Amino acid sequence: MTAPVLGKLDWQPAADVPELLAAPTRAAIGDLPAYAAAIDPGLADTAAFCAEYDVPMAASANCVIVLGKRGGESSYAAVLVLADDRADVNGVIRKHLGVRKISFAAQDDAVGTTGMEYGGITPIGLPAEWPVLVDEAVVAAGPVVIGSGIRASKILIDGAELAKLPTASVLALAQS
């Protein structure tokens, strides 16, 4: 695999740098055509990361964990949208998941249930039963930067590859 060029980062095949991935991500990455690069963990938040490493916001995708509730049952899902978009959590996502109430998962819950660091959560390596909702703009974006499960690195992968994750659904998730 020829290392891609995006921003001021040293991208390497993710499988060759397992230390740059959280344990669940490392276990799930398999032969996905993904790259990883080390970053300053203090710059993991999207705006700071993009500014420091010259990565366009439109080439960066955020993964958030939502918690839906219906009839006393709770369920988690991951939502992936481009960094310059906002997910329609109370509309499209709530309806797709078939829940009455939905909210962003509390930080402690998100970290505890994923085994990943807050600010580095990625759709690769989430619990097997969780739906992964991928915005159609992420799939169409080409190479996108996502979390690696830790704050000290990022993953670069084609957005279309994220649509192939085992529980992925591609939807129009961004608010208009």
C-alpha cells in the first residue's frame, strides 16, 4: 500500500502500527485499506486537529455515540458525519433506530462501552450489535480522517470503506 498524502502527517498502513490503535480498533481493522498517523493528543479535537495538520474539515469525519430509549429498553448506535456537518439526531437518526427518546451518550458511558478514549472514538471496533450510521456525504467524500480509538492518532480511510462495516447503514444524516 502506497502511503497517501493528506495534511502534514506521516500516514502508515494501520496494520503496521498497531500501537496507534485502541485495542478494539486493532482487533477489528483486519485488512481494511486504512492508514494511521500519530498526532499530539492535545490536538485530537476536530477543529484543532484540522488547523494544526492542514486537513480540511470536509476530509474529516466525526463519530458520536447516541443512546436511544423505547419502552424501558436502551440501545447504542454510532453516527458518522463530516466534521462540517451536524447530524439530525432527533429526526432521521431517532426514526431510523425506532426509539422514542435519543441523546448523545454521556462521556463515561461512551468510553466505558466502546473501550476507546473520548475524542478518539471510531466506528471501527465498536460492539458488534451496534448500528453504525454513516452519512452519505462521508461515503462520497473519498479519503476521510476518523478517530483511531485513542487521542494520540488518527485513521485515514476512504469513506466508501466505512459503508462496508458489518452493521453500517448509509443514510442522509446531516441536517439541512
